[in-house]
Amino acid sequence: MRHVLRPLFDQVVIKELEPDRVRSSGLVVPPGTREPPPQHGVVVAVGPGLDWWESAGVKMPVAPGDHVVFPASAGVWIEVDEERLLVCAVRDLLGTLEELSDCPLCHGEGPGEGDACPVCGRTAEVPRPE
């Protein structure tokens, strides 16, 4: 029988994403070594919120499927049907990761010759002489 964890109040359930074992330096970290717990995951379920939220016009800021970032100290890790899940309060989340399709600052064009946009990192394409 499969179980589903239904969070209460302002709690969220997050499935950890597999930590990347290849570091930016190229070093491969073998399984079982001491490494910090993952700090991002995907929201699996959200609670209904606190009882006063509705009267104040507050809605749950995350939804199932959102990719979220959280500190290593957030919540409690539990195991349900051999799946490792984090249960934490929504206030413990640091934010959501969203795909940036068009930069709000430079609109995908880059700021100017030789400069990089501080938001997306793009540089302006300089036409090359033919």
C-alpha cells in the first residue's frame, strides 16, 4: 500500500533533488561521503495555510511542482515508502527557482558593449565587420 503525506497548516512537503556529485571544479564526490544536505527540491504537497490567512487575503506562496530553495536547517527529514521527504513551514523556504526566459533588466539584449547584465549575465552582441 502506498502512502501520501498530507501536510497540516502552513507546512509543505518537499522531495529532495538528487545532489549533483560533480562539483564545478570537476571533482567527483563518491556516494556516502560527508556532504551538506541538499538545499533545493520540488514541492510535493502544501497545507491549507493558517486559519487567519484567508481573512487577511494571504495565500500559500508555493504550489506542488514548484522548485524551492531552503536552508540546511529547515524542517525535518522523514522517510515515506522509501522516499526521503522534507517537511517544513513555508516561512522556512528561501524562495522559488524559476526559469528566466526574458531578462527584466536588459530584455535579452545585454546592457552595452563590453558589459554584462547583472541579472542574466548576457553581453550585447557587437556586430563584426565583414
